[in-house]
Amino acid sequence: MSATSDPIGIFDSGVGGLTVLRALRERLPSESFVYLGDTARLPYGTKTAATVQRYALNAAAHLSGRGIKLLVIACNTASSYALDAVADSSRVPVLGVVRPGVRAALLTGAGRIGVIGTEGTVRSESYQKALAGLGSAIEVMALPCPLFVPLAEEGWGDHPITDQIARHYLRPMLAWGAETIILGCTHYPLLRPSLERVVGPEVRLVDSARAVADAVISDHSELIDTSHGEPGAVRIELTDASERFLRITSGILGGEPERLEIVDLDAAPGPTA
Ligand code: DGL
């Protein structure tokens, strides 16, 4: 049985999912979090469904060993390919980013919704199916934008080169008349300044990081601490920590993390946090 004081687990293929941790911490400052970034095996976005599923199950088992009360799969590719498999094997509730992103997009009232993500996310049709299931009259166009991940990691979220690449990727979607675009990848919220410039003021950008924070609060109120009392602890675990990932981590969190450890997912889970 989980206690409300147990941490919330967050899993991503790398450090982009820290955008989800950041959104959750802003809304739930008293909660404790354990974040696992599988930096040794990233990217997930170019891998097959079977591989992503195996990695996600492995990561979920590791986080379960940390005594979490809720698991958020921050990675859109893992949410697309592995949410059901992870949920079936988990003793705690599991939330992915796809449904919260879709719910937030439908709230904009758009009739034409664009989805951008990794090749894996687009190929899985997870957003397309969720949109068809929840909003039957909606028209959908989904496009992969593979260069957005390295641009975000480079810190070029507000940069003329990103503007140019975004214009190229998004041209067909904007010509088609997308009214709302779902940022279906952990990294894309980091490109918001460039993306906003390219899509213009008429197109709404839906950030799945913020949407999943809203979903945790609305769907799991019995498990979470919404008081703004003592700040909760945050522990970051990475499967590889190159200087590049540490720099991106500090950039997204706005400073050095309090606690960062390197973990080996092939080893047995360590002691409960
Ligand atoms: N975290 C991945 C996602 O949101 C992007 C990075 C990757 O390809 O692993 O789909």
C-alpha cells in the first residue's frame, strides 16, 4: 500500500522528460520525485516498438524498487509503445503523456489538430488513435520532426536555425490549416520561442508536460500532496551522465540537481528511496 509521502516516479529516455518534472514540481512543490533518465540507451524515438517496450518495462521495474506511489511515463515514445505493458505489470497507477496531451488539445476547441513527435511516436499512431477515440469529429495530421531533439539539447530553443528547420517541418501542417499543435515529445517545449514565432499567434501549442501535471492532480488526488508546505526531495537517476547531459539537466532545472546518481538498469533494484 502506497503512502502519500512516497515519491512520484518519472521515467524518460533521457533528460528531456525533466520538462515534465519541472511542470510537476511547479504544481506540486511538496511532493518528492525520483526521475529516471535512460541516457545510456537513448534515443527511443528511432527504435522499434519491441525494444522501447523492453526498455520501458526495465525502467518501470527499477522505479518500483524505489518505493514510488505513482509512475509518470514522461517519454512520448515510451508512452506510445509501452503504456499498456507497463501498466499491466505495475503495482502502482501509471500515467503516460498521450491522453493528457490529447485532452488538453481537445479543450482548445480546434477542429484540425496537428501532432509532432519522434518517428516512433508518429508511427505508433498513439495520438491519432487517442484523438479519434476522444474527439470523433477531429481531423488529425501527425508529422515527425527528428531534428528538434538535438536542437533542444543544443539549447537552441530561440534560434534562427531552429526557426528555419521548424518552418520546413511544419509547412505542410500549417498549409493544411492546423489550429492546435500538440508538442508530442519531451524536448519540444524547450523550443517554444522558435515554434511560436513560426506557427504565429493563431495556432495554439499544447505542451504535454503541463498537461500530464494537470492529469496527475485531477486523476490521482487521493495520492498527492497539494499543500505548498515543506519542499519535497528530488532525486535524479541517469543511466549515463556525460557532461552534455549534466549541462542540459542544469539548464532545464535552472540549476544543479540536489541529488544525482548513475544507475545500472541491468543490476537488481537498489534499496527503496
Ligand atoms: N523522450 C523522447 C520522446 O518524448 C524523445 C527523445 C528520444 O527519442 O529518446 O519521445
